[in-house]
Amino acid sequence: MSASGARDEASRTPRTEPVRTPLGGVFWTLWAGRSLSTLGGYLQFLALPLWVQQTTGSAPAGVLAFVVFHLPKVVVSPFAGLIADRLDRRGVAIATDVASALVTVAMAAAAAGRHVVTVVVLLGLLQVLAAVRVPALSSILPDAIPAGRLMAANSLLDAATGAAMTLGPLLGTALLTGWGIEWVLLLNGLTFIVAALCLLPLSPTPADGRTSQTGVAALAGGLRALWGDRIVRYAVAAESVMYLCVGAATEQLAIWLGQVHAASAERLIGAFGVGCGLGWLAVTVVLGRARETVAPTRMLWWSALAAAPVSAAAVFLLRGGTGVLPAAAAGLLVSVHQFLYGLGPVLVCQQRAANSHRGRVLAFRRMATTLSQLASLAAGALLAGWLDMGSVLLLCGGLATVTTMPLARLAYRTEQAERVGQAERVGRAQEAGQAGQAAVAAPQAAPAAAAPAPAAVR
């Protein structure tokens, strides 16, 4: 059957409303634990750097806390992926949650004694544990839900992230002011314990989901798995280029707000942050309830096309006035775009990587995007010496569309060609099966036709 024939046959098939398989109690227990843990993380996300800055009286010390937050993703991610592929992923996630709870308790004790250096060192250890946990959790998800619900599951988990992004910093800074940083850290530690308990209903990783490779050979095997699948390769490359161009757009826009509207910076940056959280929450809820799954590569293609218009719209909104509504609208646009260009490659890696390679593929993808995001921050800071931040964002948005679209198109066209090839193979198999049935039936019909008519009854 030709490709056009396969498509025609599909078009003649009556379309029925797809039946959505329930995600199940195991997923919702996992979701509850991760949601609470994410909220705990965002409680301290702004509160801890602010406490460091207030305690030391040094703004660079507060910035150092942000650097420590991101750096372990780059250094630890490849090894974290290997751990996820070598060991039981549920056990890795539970162990890192429990260890993280203990670290936050130690951070609270150090903060009570105003030992800033110890707190920052322990923050680095906390982020190392997070870097180990993320590939394990991402690799667990495809095995913990019914087939065909991966986009919905990822979207619902990210919806919780959007809610935590919106509420966590507000609650965290309020707790810092009223109760002190120690209670912020202790509450975060409690969420880790609850998250670990919520992982218990998950099944252990099966034997065929673990690799026997070790050391450099295992890391090289993960890279080959990523590079060897053309769709994964193009999708991760497109996402990395996107992060290189606009991966720091949220931070750059917040800085620009402080420069352009200094008198009302706190109010506008707060509105911008709320808009980011609401946008993230809105798009994840919509995708989580979608009845039909959008092809991840098509999502990536749309995101590449939208990079320039989204950047231009955000700059226009923030440059045009000092109201909280334009600031919130800019945050909403940027966060929706960021979510869409990040979700597609994650789904591609989860769906296409072999179970025994999934952790390493996801970890290498995370390392690539983090490096690109850090490079974007550095490049934006350099360009800001010659251009204002709004012009930098316009330039980077245009570059994102021009450079990402070819890679996203390659990923999309390769995936479409693969689907057409699968449809043709299915069609040929069906035709061969029908021909075989006809060949079996023909010899049985021939003797019956040649048999002499029965004698008439006299």
C-alpha cells in the first residue's frame, strides 16, 4: 500500500472520540508527592539567596547562591543518568529525597548559627542530589502510566511546577520575614519526606530496564543512543539552540524591568513573575486535558516559529508602559513559549530511548540545555554593553527562529517519514495476510466444484 493509499484508508475510517485511559492511582500519588516537593523547593528558591544577601550585606553573595543552584546540573547530569540506568530508579529517587531532607535540616541548623559558607556548601550538595534524582524520575514516568498518556502526565506534573512557581516564592519570602529562614528550610525538608513516601507504590525497575555497562563505556553508550536516533538528535539540538538564544529571556526581562522602570521595579517584577507562573499553569492544564496527543516534533516546530513573535510582543508590552497587566502578559507569553519548546524534546527522549538508556539520554539532554542557558546568560550580559536589553531580546528572538527552525523541521519531517513507512509496512502485511488466506481457501473450493453431482433419487 502506498503512502497516499495509507492516508486515504485512514481518512475513510470513521473518526471516533478517543477514549482516555485513566492515569491511575499510582500516577496521582506520584503527582501529589512531586507537587509538594516542588512547592518546597520554590519556598527557598528566592528566600535563601535573599537571606544570604541580607546576612552578608553582599549582593554578589546572593548571586552566588543562584549559581550554585544551576551549576550541579552541568557537572553531575551525565553521571546521574548512568545511576538512573544502572540502579533501581525508584530506590534512587527515594534515597535522594531522604538525603535531601537531612541536608535541609543541616542547612537550617547552619542558618540558625549564621554560618553562611556552610549553608551555601550544603545548598550545592542539595542540588547534586536533585541532579541525580531528576533523570531517575523522568525515566520512571513512561512505565508508571498507561500507554498514550505521556504528554498528559508530563503536563500535569509541570502544571504543579507552574503553581509552585507562582505561590512558592511569595510564601517563602513571607515565611522568611515572619518566621526566619530556618522554618523555610525545615518545611522544604518535610516535603522531601512526603515525596519519598509517595514513591513507594511504584514498581521497581525491571531487569531489562537496567544497563550492564559501566564507566566511560556507559557514558559513551548514552551519547550513542542520543546521537544514533535522528529524531532525538535533531530535537535535542533544536532545543539547545533555542536555549542558547532565548533560554535566559525570563531573567533578562526581569533585569530590563528593573532598569527601565526603576521606580516601580518591585511591583512590575512581581507581576511579571505571577504572569510566568500563570502562563505555565494554563498551558499545562490545557495539554493535560487534551484528548489527542500533539506530536512532540510538531510542538517543537511551532515553538521555533513563535520565538521571534513572542520576543517582540514581550518587549513591546514591557517597553510600552508601567502597568502590572502588561508585565503579567509578557510573563505569560514567555513562560508558555518556554514550556512548549521544552516539553517536545523531553517527550521525544522518553518515548524513543530504550528503557536501559533512557536515564542517560535524558541526562545528556538536560546538560546540553543547561549549558546553553548559562551561555545565554553570559552572552546577554555581554551584548547589553552595546545594546539595551530590549534590543538584545529582539535580536535573540529573531536568531532563535532562524537557527532553530531548520533543526525542528528535520526532526518533524523525519518523524513523519517514519510514520508513513510504518503505515506502508502495516498495509503490506495486511495485503500479504489476505493473499495467504485466499491461497488457502482456493484448493478447498476446487474439489467441491469438480465433484460429480449426486445421483437422482429414484
